[in-house]
Amino acid sequence: MNAVINKIDVLLGLQWGDEGKGKIVDYLTPGYRLVARFQGGPNAGHTLEFEGKKYVLHTIPSGIFHKDSVNVIGNGVVLDPCIFHKEIISTHIPLEIISKRLLISRKAHLILPSHKLLDAALEQSRGSAKIGSTLKGIGPAYTEKIARTGLRIGNIEQSDFEQRYQQLKNNHIRLAAAHGLDINDFKPDGLDFDAYEQKWFEGIGVIRSMSLVDSEVLVNSELRKGVSILAEGAQGSLLDIDFGSYPFVTSSNTVAAGACTGLGIAPSAIGEVFGIFKAYCTRVGSGPFPTELFDADGDAMRNEGNEFGSTTGRPRRCGWLDLPALKYAVMLNGVTKLIMTKADVLSIFENIKVCTAYRYNNTQIDYLPFDFDEGRLEPVYQSFPGWKKDLRLCDHESNLPEELKTFTRFVEEYVNVPVSIISTGPDRAHTIAR
């Protein structure tokens, strides 16, 4: 029999992204042999800090800095060769070493330079109804995947690749022009389109030099051997294409089920589901955000937490922790263990609020309704005393302030899942296992 003798653990965000997944994957990687990204693209920004250095990964799995780990970019990912090449350089890991640690699925889809053109054209045409796209070409690439006209990593090994590329590019240029954006007016990364396209093909050359695999076969083979695997998600559950705040969502399934389609594994192969959440909430771009703060508390939260997009640099919208939304995400993902990040940011507050319910259409509810448009949900808050302590000085659960322990217990009881890890600062060392 080919029975699976191990389970694949899944790690994902439970809010609107930016929960600190990169740091936690990096922290957990020593316990795994293989780390695999299962969806999303370079709109992700997974930040890692260790040994006094900071790194931001967009496509490469966050286990890449551990020499004994193998990292896989799964079939559910969309990959921009230009960004990917720059990302490799930013790791300061030599290409010959990266090539041994990193495998790329042949079934992962490519983001073309003209996908970025089309993304910008579509967002521009929406006017005031913009969805807050990162303009990385993610949406058009996933659209083409569903339309069955996209190019995949495996196509770069075929003789007609450049011909197929030109056909798609020309089609994108026509579509962008129909939406009012001419290719000559488009400057990706500040470059003329032709110059960016040249860098894109340099990235294609780098990918050709690396190990391209049938990742679904590889992952299942490793599971049958008993190899420990961690599946790494991007963005957050409330940005899921089906279950997020549609249409202000990303273009892939960010929930645990996305690991099955994004890596080619059976639902029965999933083990632990680690759900990461901030001790407060943030969001980049447009869309509903019930607990958003527009006052001095929101500004203080943003500045203390350095809440600026690691991919876009845009200031993040900030607000208090939303427990009904968190409980919803826990339900969708079957979370078995919670991981709370950025508790240290709330150390600046005398009092901390938590949303426990919403007022909606003159009634009180504790779930996210279908039409939770901007301003339609009024949060109901419960206040907690702040901990007013530098949590980075805590090296054990017993050192954590009682106020934080009370806050954590309240969250656990509300969503009925234990908090197994608390992050007390940005560095790898600022992590407490409970």
C-alpha cells in the first residue's frame, strides 16, 4: 500500500494578512525537513529578522535560511521571474546553494510583465471603486489560470515558449488599451516596459538553471517516507477569494483547504493547523474593517508596530482585535493551535479593547454576515488593562505580565483553541512557546 505515514502541518494567517507568518515559519522550520508555499504570489511579504538582519520574502518559502531544510514553491503559487530573481539576490545566499534548497513546481503559473500592465489598467478603470490591488499582476495571472490560457513554469522547458509568451503579451496590451492604459505610459518598477521585460527574461534564465519538479508527486512521496512537512500560506483568511471580504480579497484560496489544491495533497493528509493572528488587526488597501481606528490610538499602533506594507510600503490601517472575525477564520481552517504575534506593540496602551460582537441591523451578532460592507457593523468592545512592559525582556511564559496572560486566556476561551506561541518582538529570539 502507498499509505501516507505522516501528516502535513499547515501554517496560515487568520486576519487580513501581515500577521507575522514569515517569522513563525522561520522559527518552526528546524522541526521540519520540507517547507512548501501553497498559494499567492509576490503580493506576499514575509518578514524575518535574526542575527541583527532583516529579510523580506515574497515567493520563496520562509525556511530558506535553514541549511538543512528543503523549500518548495507549489503549484498554487503564481511567480514573477523578475521579482523572484531580485528576491534570490536579497537573501545573500549564493545561487548554487539556493538551487539545492529550493524546488519549483512545474505547474506553478507565471506572472508576465503584461499581467502587471493589465492589473494597473483594470485598477485605474475602477475609479473610486478600486479594490486596493498591489499591482503585481496577481489577479490577471490567476484569471488566466482559470481561463486556461496561462503559462506555467513547465512551459519554459518547451520550444514554443517565447511564441506563446508573445501571443499572451499582445492580447494583454490590447485589453489594457481598451481600459485606457497604453503600454508606452506604463513604467513597471520605474522602467520602460521593454527594459522590465528584459529583466523578466533574465529571471526566466535563472529559473531554468534551478530544479523544476512535479511537486505534487514529490510532496506525497516525502509524506509516505515519513518526512515532516510544513505548508506555508500567504495573505490571510479574511482575504480568501471565497470566504473573505469580497470583492476586496486576493485571487486565491488562503484557507487551509488551499493547501490541498496548492500542493496536491489529500484532506486526510493535513495534521496540525497553525493559525497566526496579531494581538490587534491591520489591513492594507480597500475593504471593510469593523474595528478600524481613525484616532490617536490608531496612529500610535501603526507607528509602534511599524505597520507599513513590506511589499508595497503603504501605511496599514490599524484597529483593535476582532474576535468574531477571528473565530470565523478558526472555523474555516480547523485551527488546532493559535499563534499570537505583536503583543509587544500593545505595551504602549494603558487600556486595550477587544471586539466581542457587532451591532448589525438593530441586533447584536457574533459572526460576519454576507454583506458586511464598510460601516455596517458597529463593534461591541470589552476593555482590558494594558501590560505596560517591554515583552522583549521576557524569555519564558512565567515572565509574561499577568495582564497579558488574562488577555490571552480570554482569546482562547472565546475561540476555543489554545494559544501555543506568543511573539514578543520582531526577532527570531523574541518567541515564547507555551
